[in-house]
Amino acid sequence: MGVGCICFAGLLFSLMGGIAKLLGETYSSVQVSWARAFIHMVFLGAVFLPRGGVAVLRTRKPGLQLGRAAMLTLSNLCFFFAITFIPLAKASAISLTAPLIVALLAWPMLRERTTALRVAAVGLGFVGVLVVIRPGAEVFHPASLLVMVSAAAYGVYQILTRMVAPYDSPATSALWSPLTGALLLALAQPWVWENPRSLFDCGLFLACGALGAIGHYFVAQALHFAPANVVSPFQYLQLLAAVAVGFAMFGHLPDTLTWVGAAIIVGAGLVLAWSQARGR
């Protein structure tokens, strides 16, 4: 059940990325990111507020909550902007470095033990990134670097989520992220906002936020049914979903070196997951 949930979440996130890329062709990525955060907030609010009221937003660590929410907002914004210029599969391959970044930051930020094997896995993963983005080559696009920023921000977000977990409930943390993101991005809307041109576009904005919210729900369900070290390796199947969505919606297929680089990144992530599960 846990594996099925994480695979389904990956498909939902890939569909969300495809819709965000489609919307990014005619609307600002800032507007798309705001819609994603706002609709996510509405979905979660409908679930948690009737049960706990506004008290569910009460936090013992507001600084950490603001920090993690800002990092998630930055991650989504950079990813949505980048995929308007580069194929979805390429961006998804680079974003798979987020677990490697978490491993890199866990020692200085959480004082978690690290090992030579984990350091080697992180290094191997970044070699894979270089193969995917190929700086200096004709296929290189600066937007690839934004995906690295997105992955780094998401890694910091995960670290801060671990740090706040002993103090606040999961419901509190779940609501703070989209609420803060929606408020931050709302400040920029007067400069970027365009009214949706059709009911179809309205549906796309709605779907973008809904898919993100439902995807996060299935991630939580996956971790409820199975330990993290069991379900985490299956998150890499999201790359295949991104390839399928990118081809179905835009006719994009990764070139050979993108597949090679993605395989290196996935391999490094699997080595890291094995190391963490075995305590090595």
C-alpha cells in the first residue's frame, strides 16, 4: 500500500509539473506558483480547520515555520520558472538531487552522523547532475541552475521540517507551508496578475493546486503504511512519470546523456537510502 501511494503521488506531481509548464507559456510563473499554494491551502484548510479551528495554526517555533515555508515557496517558484524553458523530464532528473542535499546538510544542521559512503553517494549524484545539464555545451540552459536552487531549497525545507517536528503537529506544519507561500506570493500579484483567459485555464490553475495537495496527502499516506526507507527509493519512479507526461503534453523525450545522468543520480540516491537504512 505504501509503495502504491508513493508511486501515485509521483504521477500526480508530474501531472502538476506538466500543467504548470503549460500555464507558464502564457502566464507568469509567480502567478502559477501563487495559485498552486493558494489552492493547496484551501484544500488543507477544508480538512484541518473544521477539526481544530484556527488553533491548529498555533506554533511554538514561528521562525522555523516561516523559514521552511519560505524554502518550499522558493523551491516551487524556481522549478515552475525553470520548466518554462527546459523539458519536464530534465528538470525532474535534476530535482532528484534533493535527498542528496538533505544528506549533505544533515550533519551541519542536525548533527546527524555521516559516513564516507554517504559523502561518496552525494558526490556521485552531483556528477550525474553535470551529465544532465552539461555546462558549456550547446544543450546547456541557465534554467537548469534554477532547478538546482529548487532542489537545494527543498532540501533545506526538509531539514527544517525535521527540526520543527518535535514542537508542532503535522497538521500545523502542513498548513503553514501553503499559507505562508500564498501570502508571500500574493505581494507580487499586482505586478504579474493576468485574468484567466478561459474556463479551461481556470481549470488548469485549479488542477495545479489540487494535484499538489492530493500528492502530498498520498506521500503522508505512504509513510503511514510503510517506513521511509522502504518507500523512499520508489520516489525515483517519478522520473518515468515525468518522461511520460512530458512526451504526452509536449512531445519531449530525454536524450541519451540525460538518461545517463538521471541513472547516475538515481543510483546515488539508492546507495544513500541503503546506507541510511543499514546505518552505514
